[in-house]
Amino acid sequence: MSNSSQNVTSNPEEATTTGSSATPVSSSTSTSTSTSTSGGYESARDTDGDGTVDVVHRTTPEGQAEIAHVDDAGNVTLIERDTDGNGTYDTAASQQEDGTLRVANDLDDDGQVDLVSYLDEAGNLVQQDSVEDGIVVETLVDTNADGRPDVSVLDSNKDGVADTVIRDTDYDGVVNDMAVDVDGDGDIDFYSSDSDNDGSLDSTCTGEDATAPDTDAGAPEPAPTDDVVL
């Protein structure tokens, strides 16, 4: 997560969380410590000696340790938090250029990102990536902003390429179709749909007869190099 520990990279395979202690204050680091108005501890630090605050170490009123990273204009660019109180930062939130909030979580404290969620300005979930061994294995997308994911993109063999798309095309909570690329050549080998909307996929095509679903209601393929920072 923070620069107080190991690697922070653009590759989720290499992304790691911080250690149990924050970056030590060097002789060139300016520190200002106070008690915040919300009752928690707060320590602002100028880590590069340019006269402006770069990071703010603090505890929330709930007692959770938190680090806020600040740019030269005073804007918070990244917030890291130890939500379970075990001494390591397991959650990182950052604002994206498109206005969404990106939240990365290490759910099992192994130093690797397990879940990446994207929230819109109202706090609604628009996309969620599940990560295993540095690979995005499932992406859930809410394409119509109703608060429910209606597209699931899977990488079932964890080779870094999506091979299965499952969709709820009429947004009623029932799966309407599924397309699978079995051999990884980029072509759909198996396509199944629910013709009567009873919740069971009952129409199936294979091989050359398998037709790709309309991509207008689909989701972008999850990228294994999603810039996970935690």
C-alpha cells in the first residue's frame, strides 16, 4: 500500500501491502503532531523537505490507523487504512480521473490485493474485480446503474485472458445468456441462452454455430495488469 514498505507497482502480481510500521521520520523530515477535532491522533509530515505536507498519519475516531497521501496542491491522492487493527494497511482508496473511487482490499492479510471495487460519485458500485495470484479472475459490472451487477466476465483458467461472459440483458436478476471461449483462441465455442426467462439456460450452440452475444450490453475484458496499488 504505502511507500513505507515493499513494492508498489502497476502489476497486481507484485502489489504488496505495507509493513506494521510507518516510514521512519528522517533528519530531513518535518513533522507536526496534533489531536484532530474528531478526537483522533494526527501527524502531518513533509517527507521531501519542500515545505508542504506530503503524508498525514492519523487514527480515526474508531481507532483505525490511516495514512493520507497529499499532492503539492494539497489534494488527497490516496488514503490507506488498517481496518482490522492488526498493524498492516489492508485498504487503499484513490480517486480516478473519471470521477470514480477505486478501493483495493487485501482481505486475508497476505500482502496481495484480493478485491478491487469502483464506486461512482454517489457511492454506488459500478465494477468489482476479484483477484487471485495477481490475476483478475472475475469482473462484475453494473451497466445500467441500478445497483446490481448484470455482467460477469470470468478468467476461469487464470491465464490473464477472459474466457467466459455471463449476462443479465434485461436487468431482472436472471441470467439470460453465457458465452465461453473454451480453447482460448478468442472465438466463442459455447453459447447458451435462457429462451423463456425461467432461470435455466436451455438453448445451446457449440462450435461454428455458437454466435457471440451483442457486445453493446457486454463488459470490457478485465486486464490482469489493472493498476492495483495497495
